[in-house]
Amino acid sequence: METKYSENPAMFKNNPLGFIIAILLIPVAIGIVILLVWFLKCKATKLEIVGNDLILEEGLLSKNRTELNIPSVRTVNVYQSFFNRIFGVGKISIYTAGDKPEIEVAGLPDPHELRELVKKIQDE
């Protein structure tokens, strides 16, 4: 199957103020710990579109994998704060049924690209 989209949440672009504060705390050594945990958390989350499936994988040692068939997606919600829009990232929520999103990921680069891909696959 062909991978049409694959992204991890961004670190700096998602929270530039937190990133700067962590950099400033490096001399105290807690900044390194904050950056390391933050980096691992970002790399442990991956959202992909493979074929007609939307796949969210979370976790480093233990994995949680959520798969949705794209034709069953009812709503794709993209939220971007002012700073998110400046840096080109956003929070994406995918709904199939009900009021709670099945998939929700913050800090994804170019979230509108994912929304457009989902719409394109649904129209096929």
C-alpha cells in the first residue's frame, strides 16, 4: 500500500515559547530533560494515510494504534491559534460518529494538507 501522508507533531513550531524557555533552562540541566522528553513524545506520535486508512500510532515502548477507514470519516476539524497559523501547524480532530473525536493530534505541520487528502480520498 502507498503511504500518502506521514507526519509527526512538530516541536518548536507547536510551542515556540515553551521551546525557548526549555533552551534557557539548559544551564540548570532541567532544560535538557524537558527537551528530551518533549522530543521523544513528538517522535512517538505518528499520523499516516496508507491506502484508504488513517492510522495514528502513539507510544515508544508500548504502542497504541488507531485505524480509521477514510470513507467512514464524517468530520475533519482543524484548529489553529494565531501562532499556530504563523508557524504552519495545527490541531486536527477526526470524527466518524458521535461527539468525541476518534483521532486527535496537536502540532501537526500543514494540517490543511491532511484535511484535503481525506476529502480527496472520500470523493474517489
